Amino acid sequence: LNNIGVVQALLLMTIFLLGTPFPQRCWNSVGVACRLAQGLGLHTEASQSTRIIRSDLEKEIRRRTWHGCVILDL
């Protein structure tokens, strides 16, 4: 399943891997998280043309998850 929970789990795994003796292993998980996030459209604000109605909470979760991808990919 490609959903936001998978992206969040991959970001958590990335944070865990950064604390291990082999931090270079985190690049795989953050790369997959970023590609999934882009596939879910987390990198864009939903335009009015898509007609998807999202609550403020869902918008904020999507925004924070995308920003987590950006920060961990630096």
C-alpha cells in the first residue's frame, strides 16, 4: 500500500539508522520515502482543480510528512 503511514514509517526507520554504526544505510529508506511521498503528491498543495476536499488536519499531516522527507534528505 502506498499511503502516508508507509512514508512516515520509512522516515522513522531513517532516523533509527542514523543512530547505528552504519548511518550510510539510511539513504535507501529516505530515498524510497521521498519517491513514495512524491507519488502521493505530498510535494504539492492540492489545487482547486483536483476537487479533493481535505481537512486542515490532513493538510498539516501531509505538509509535515513532506517536510520530514526534505529535512532527512539533506
